[in-house]
Amino acid sequence: MTSSPVPDTPVEVIVDLLTKAQDIASYCDNMISDLFLAGQTLKMLIHMSQAKRVLEIGMFTGYGALSMAEALPEDGCLVACELEPYLKEFAQPIFDKSPHGKKINVKTGNAMETLKELATAGEQFDMVFIDADKNNYINYYKFIMDNNMLRLRGVICIDNSLFKARVYLNETTDSNGLALREFNQFVSNDPRVEQVIPLRDGLTLIRRVPPCKITDDEVFRGVTGRFILDRMRLDGKVAYVTGAGQGIGRAFAHALGEAGAKVAVVDLDGAKAETVVEELFLKGINAISITADISKSDDVQRMIDAIVSKWGVIHIGCNNAGINMNSASEDTSLEEWDKTFNVNLRGTFMCCQAAGRVMLKQGYGKIINTASMASLIVPHPQKQLSYNTSKAGVVKLTQTLGTEWADRGVRVNCISPGIVDTPLIHSESLRPLVQRWLSDIPAGRLAQVTDLQAAVVYLASDASDYMTGHNLVIEGGQSLW
Ligand SMILES: C[S@@+](CC[C@H](N)C(=O)[O-])C[C@H]1O[C@@H](n2cnc3c(N)ncnc32)[C@H](O)[C@@H]1O
């Protein structure tokens, strides 16, 4: 036996077992590299299709299942149908050792029976991998399509669809070759799908296509052919977020980038902005950092100029930077008032105006200001007059600009978060208040920055084009109690 390092992951365990077998039977060499390639191909397909639910018909050792499971998100799931119970006994302990194995649910027995069970339960899949008894491929395929088990945009992969080229041999009497020939013909005549030329000895990819038109309107076919989640994508858009070095702004920058936008990360603290840019780069998001104090008009103009000179346009402006100081109203100094208003309201106005001028010229733009639940209620028991009034001002600023610029393609909305669990509220003075706040929140918890991310993407996207001057309140119900 060749000495090799102790295998670490379950996939390595399987490869290790097969490698050891290779010393006994050298022909396994091809099989191992083929198996490895097959696993990598399947894994890549899951990544590319961003599938969350996978159905594998024919599991065998579980190598393919585990390779695919590795590419699934944490809440993804793979149902593996396998005729032979002993194969489940072989694979299950390996799955149990893997952090990805919990995503796999092995169902033993005839796959057709399992399919019926899954269909009765209304199960649907983003990807189906058919790799079992060839004479049943056509039945599996028909059952899946006829019972709507393949989600819209779903993909079916068919292994061995050329069956060592026997499908092409006119004289062949090979039952598998004949079954696959009939299968391939059936699929190519099926208007519900598009089929890709087979790879390897036949790995066919079949994509579900939108159905022929029953009703020809935008609800049925999607606005400009894009369904709702696609309409929230921000591919090709340029965004900036102020106060993006941490907390809500950082979460906004990530969300906009994940949705496809290029993001200028703006913060008073340049090092923090740069760290967020590095995070975005790691996720494949194009980003730049800009150090700016948005309470200074020169800084605001420099920020806008930097974005325009880098990317030529600004589609999305998130004016999020803000500060909060606590004092009883009778003790609030003019200095505290001015400082708070200079950032929260005057600064937000300057950003809206500078970005708005660019957007009005473009005839398109989305401005999203961060207001606060404090614009609606008076949060207590902490005392924060300047903050509350400045944020009420942000809402009125948003309403006014939202209506003034709407007919020129620029929408202005704001988000009013409740109490968000950010480093700001862990200050010594605020920490004791958390229990008190919790009893005022129907949702029973503080907001996480991630609770706000969908809202900013929605307001930044074309899906919200009819919304302007709106204050979108996200506070777990707190303002209603
Ligand atoms: C080629 S292997 C599958 C390999 C696996 N997909 C992978 O990538 O690692 C085919 C498997 O299909 C199973 N099989 C054959 N007929 C079946 C049926 N009617 N129902 C369920 N499984 C079946 C076999 O027991 C065998 O384990």
C-alpha cells in the first residue's frame, strides 16, 4: 500500500478507500479520477445554479451526493434515492462525519416510489441528477416534469446520456443504449425544456424554460421578462453608503454589493471603510473606500466627484451616517444640538443634494436615507431630543425631495429602524436600558442589522419605482405599542 496522509474530510475518506483499492486493482486509477471529476463537476453545477434543493436518483457510494452537498448553502437539502439499503449503510456514517452530511436525506427503495412520495408531499427541486437504471430515465423525467417537481429555472442533469456512444450506433441492441436514445429524443422534443449537448460520456443538462404564453401580461411573463427576485437585482448599478465602516451602513454596503451593485464605502474613519472594502472584495464585489466627514460640504462634494470619476454614474445613494448623544432637554447644549443636526440633517441634506444633482442629470436615481423610529415615537427612558428631532427632519426632507424629484426619475425614501443591536447601544450608559426596551418591542428582540438589508435592496431596485417619499419603518412593532 502507498502511504498517504490520514484522510480528513469524508470525501477524502471515500477517495482514500478507493485509492487503497487501486493498489489491489490498478484499473481503479481511471475510475478514481473519473469519480473525482464527476464530483467536482456536480459541485460546480450546484454553485453555478445556486441550487438549494437537489434530488439525486441513484446514489451509490454517496460520493456525488456529498460533493453536491458541499456546494449547497447551510439550509440546502439533497434527497438521495437509492435502491440498495446496504449503500445507505455504507454512506450514512460518512455523511454523519461531514459538516455537509446533515443536508443529505437518503431514501432507500425503488426511486419511482420515492418520487411519488415526494410529489404527494409537494416537494420541488432546483436541480435533479438522474443517475440510476437507464431504462427508467424517461419515466423519472416524465414524472418529475408532469408533477411539477422541477422549479422554475430548475436544471436536470442526466449522467451517461450517450452511453459510451451506443446511442449513436444504428445497429445497437444494447438495452441501455436504446433506452437512452429514446430518452434523448423525448427530451429534445419536449417544449418545457432546453437541452445542452452532452458532455463526457454523456452528462446532459436540461433547463426548465418559461412556459408558452397563456396570458401575455407583465404579471405572467415578468416586467421586461424579469421575475420578481430578478427585478430586485442591482447588477451594473453604482451605489454609495455613508457611515458604512460599521453597523447598519456596513450591512447596507454588503447587501447592495450582494445584489450586484458596485459600492463606494464612505466613512469618517478611513481604516474602517477600507476593511469593509476588503470584505466586499473577498465576496467578489467591486468596491472603493472614501474617507469623508459628511457634515462638511467640501467632503460631500469630493465624495460625489470621486464616485463619478471612478464609475461615471451614481444610481444609488444611501445617506446613513448619523450620531446620537443623550441629554435631558433642559440640559441640551446648543453645541450638542448643532453637532447632531450638522451630521444627521444638514449632512444628509448635503448628500441628497450633491447626489441628487448627478441623478437628476442622469434622469435616474434612488436615494435611501436612514431616519429612525424616533421620528415617530419618543423612545424612552433615554433622553435624546436632538436626535429625535433631527430624524423627524430626515423624514420631512425625504418626503419633500421624494415628491419634488419623482417626475425626473429620482426616488427618495427612508428607512426607520427601531433599536438596532450595534456597538453604539453597548455603551455603558445605554446597556442597562436594553431590558427595558425589550419589554416595549412586540417582536421580543432588538433589530439586527441584517433585518434591514432586504429593505435597502428593495428601495434601491427598480421593483420599488412607484414608491417615493416613504418612511419604511422596521422596528419589530415597537412604534405600535
Ligand atoms: C451510477 S450509480 C450512482 C452514482 C452516484 N450518482 C454518484 O454520482 O456517486 C447508480 C445507482 O443507482 C441505483 N439504482 C439503480 N436502480 C435504481 C432504482 N430503481 N431506484 C433507486 N436506485 C436505483 C444503484 O443501486 C446505484 O447505486
